Amino acid sequence: MHHNPQCNNFNYHVLRIGRINYCNGCFANRIFLALLLPIYLLFLVENLDPVIVIAIVVYSLFQIGLSFTMAITGQQFLQILSGFFTTIYLLLVHFLLLFKPINFEFSGTTLFALIIVFSLPQVAMYLWKIATSQDFKFPKIKLLIRLSFVHGYLSAILLTRHDFYIGLTIILATSVLFLLTRQISSLKTDNGDPTNSEWRKASVRKQFTIIKNSIVVRPRSSRSLLLDTSAVTKGEKSCCCCEFLCCAASLG
């Protein structure tokens, strides 16, 4: 709902980059995947194959060029191709981080501490929204918070490498916590969605049913992305969500 230009809190969920509105969460994911993660991989993974290095650099340049083109023109381009490349890229990154030798080994305690430090701002923001029933009105800070959260996921992947069962348990538990706090905070926030008032008036048991249904129903469909693109071409405010896989990379 908050990606809808008619939403009361729309401006708090997007950043205007050039001639297009980017969902700040998806834009943070794109910054991480295209700019930061390639640097981390080059430093972390030991003896990277030149072909893999070229593939990572090509992906990074492709996404950077695509972002600049969309910002300049106000149009979305090559989204299906971008999603396909991102799928391959994410599979490659997970394989490298989980199974390849790395230059720096971190203790399980250090990685666990990093997960908490990086994830806490995101959870704290949602808890603040739940407590105040108000949206978080600082999109640039929200961008930094999401970047921090994605670093928490990276730390969890490295912890999974260190201890598979503990790392996987933390990833699953964090995913559930993220989804629950996100959906509750969204329902608690006045964003023009009639479901919100329905949720606030419902019993606790029914509230969890509404949360469960909203988690299943709310992911953005390809049709909703198409409608957003149409709105951009008409000069209206709209959210340019990078692609569904980019959002999924940080569970957002």
C-alpha cells in the first residue's frame, strides 16, 4: 500500500532520484548489490577466478548504468533481464560466501554481535512505528537503516558458513521477526488502507489472521509494477521498485 502514490505516507517511502521515485528499501538493496557487495567479495573471497571477477564487475556496471538511465529518462528498462541477472548473481554470491575459502575468518561471537548491531535499527524503526502509530518520516535515514539491515544478512550468511545450523536458525528467526514487525507496523500506521482500521478493531486472534493474510497478499505483482511504470510516464508520483528479487534479497 505504501508504494501507492495515493497513500498518505507515500513520500516517506520513496526517494526522488533524477526523474524517478525509488522505493528506498529497494534502492538500498541495489546500492548494496551493485556497489558494496562486489567490493566485499573482492576482499573477502580468496583467489577469485578471473571469469567470476569479470562477471561481478559486468553485473555491477550493468545495474549502475541501468539506474542512471532510469533516473535520467524517468522510465524503467530491462527489468526482466535485470531480475534474471540478479537471480544468477545472488546464487553465485551465496555459493562464494558459503563454500569458497575467504581471506578473513570471523568468530561466531563476532558475527552474532554484528547481526544484532546491523539488524537492530530496522527492528527499532518498526517497533517505533508500532508504539506511535505513525510512519517513519525520514526516507534518507530509512535508506541507511535498510543498508544496515542488509549487512546484518551478510553477517548471517558468514555465520552460516561458520556454523550451518545456528546461522540458518538466525536467518529464519530474523526473517519471521522482520515480516511480523513490518506488517504490524504497516497496519498500525495510518496510510489510507481500510485494512488498518479493521485490524485495530479486531481481536488479537483476528489481528494475527489479518497479518498472515497481508503477508501473503501484499507482495507486489508484476501488474502493480507495470501500473507504477505507467504512472511515471504520465508524470505522476510513483515508486520505481528495482525488481522483486532485489527486494527479496533483504526480505523487504
